[in-house]
Amino acid sequence: MAKICGISKASVQRIWQANGWKPHLVKTFKLSNDPHFIEKLDDVVELYMNPPDHALVFCIDEKSQIQALDRTQARLADEERPRRNDDP
């Protein structure tokens, strides 16, 4: 990454640390098979690197790789659940 960006390895490390990034702790990574992925990536990086004036740039991760798992605890029976009343 440092070589591609034209900066030192120490600079990459400082940037990661300053932003709390820990890519070495990521267990999996999926590369998109979208043929336009690089173009889209460039657009997103451009927004972060050069945001438009008077604009906020947000990133929302859908977590599409996370799978819903079974509950770890049994559900309460209906009569055991507290009743909710939204009436004023």
C-alpha cells in the first residue's frame, strides 16, 4: 500500500493508527466480482479525499457478509414477556 501510494510504511502505519484502523485483525475479505468495481472504488475514494464543499460524506456498511444465526437463549413465553403500552 505504501509503495502504491508513494508514501513510507511508517506513514501508512500512522494513518491507520490515527483512524483506529486494524486491517490485520480482519479475518476475511471478499473482493467484488463487479467488472466496474475499480471505477466505483475510485469514485468513493475521491469523495473521501476531495469532498464537495458544504457536503457530508457518509459510509454505510450493509454487512452483507454477516449471517443471522440462531438465538443463543430461549425466547420467553408470551405470558412471561412484559406488556408494552404505547398509548399516552
